[in-house]
Amino acid sequence: MWNSFRTDQQLGLTAEITTFSGNNDDTIHAYVARPTTPGPHPGIVAVHHMPGWDEYYQEFSERLARHGYIVITPNLYERFGHGTPDEVTATVRADGGVDDASVVGDCAAALDWLKEQPDFNGKAGVIGSCSGGRQSVIVASQVPGFSAVVDLWGGGLVPVPDAPPNPKKPAAGLEYTPQLNAPLLGIFGNDDSHPTPEQVDIHEAELQKYGKDYEFHRFDDAGHGFFYYHTPNYRPKQTMEAWGIIFGFLDKNLSNDDKSAGS
């Protein structure tokens, strides 16, 4: 859990940008953060948000690694070229976003990369925020092998009536609920408009309909992206409470016994 490490224990991590084989065996970049303490360690595939494969997600990955996880954050926008995160994301937005099938393929390849690590304990989760929250749910519904999924205020999972078809998103995501393969944690702000509290209710009802293992936590006085300490949306109290919930959920489902790594 948060801030529960002993002050006399070992704690260390490494973090770097590397490359691996993604969807269709394309070589793509990934940010990898991992504990330096002896394993085995659980793994996490982190799915970045629409602001891009950015510095926030590097720090996000490092926080998870400090708590005992091998974290790989693939650059889902690799095929759009390189530049600053803002420049690349502007290109992605102008093109209508990234294809769901590409995201699923890259995350499946990231899971395969975790399985190849000698200090991997065999259990992996997938986590993302904003668009990455929606994509994490879709990945956990289509890729076998994940033991936990965390959706941080992922909007767009609930179909919108009469919405024009989008070939990059053949389904909103709710339609995949019967295939959801892992326990789901959802973190939402009650002041959010994407998803709205009503859309979260619809998602929850669908999960109940199919008997899925899930838990949703909703926070008052919090809107979209309330973890983002570099924006006016930041809510420190709600953020730290939510991080405690996240670490408890991951620990329970990924059997993280690596207490020496700061979990």
C-alpha cells in the first residue's frame, strides 16, 4: 500500500526507453520501469492517455515500479511518427485517433514481452487513464492472460445512439463485456462529463448483468483527469485515496509478495 515501506528495507528501480516488437511485429518504443530488488515481480502494461506517450506516463510507470511491478508502457502512437508528445498527439487527433486493433495488438505484444522477463511472476495487469482507461478494458476483454484491469475514468465505453460509424473504433467497448477476462477496478470522478456518472451506471449494470468481478469507486468534487498534478483538474486528497485503492487491488489480484520492493 501507499507509504507502507520500511525505512530500512532495500528499494531501487531502473527506467529507460527501449524498443520491442509490437503489433504486426513492428518495432516500437516503450518506457520500461522495473524494480532492482530480487523477483519474481508481477507485470503491468500501462496504456497511455490521449495527451500521448508523455512524461506523465513515465512518472506513472515509475510509481508502479517502486511498488514492485515490472511496467511496460508502449508508444501506441509509434506509427504516427516522432516529435514531442504534443506534436505527435496533434497528428493523432487530426487523424481521428489510433485504431483500437493496433492498441490491442501492441498491448498483447507487451504482455508477451513481460512473459519473457526472467523475473516476471506470471501475473500481469493492464491499467490506463482517459482514452487509455477505455482501451485497457477493451484489451482485457480481447487478450487472454491478464489477471487485473484498472480503468481510470475511461470515457467512450458506452455507445452513443446515432453516432456516426468510426472504423477505428468498431465498438464503443461496452459490447465486449461478456468477454472481459479479468477483475476490473474503475476509478471515476462524479463531476466528470466523459464518462458521466450516468454512463458509469450503465457500465456497472452491464458488468452485473454478466456476473463480472469488478469494483467501482466514485469520488466527489473530482472531474476528468483528477490525478493530473500538472493541470487545474488535480485533486490531491482524492488522488491519494484512489492510489491506495489501486495498489490494494493490484496486490490482491497479482499476488505481489515482493514487499522488499516497496509495495
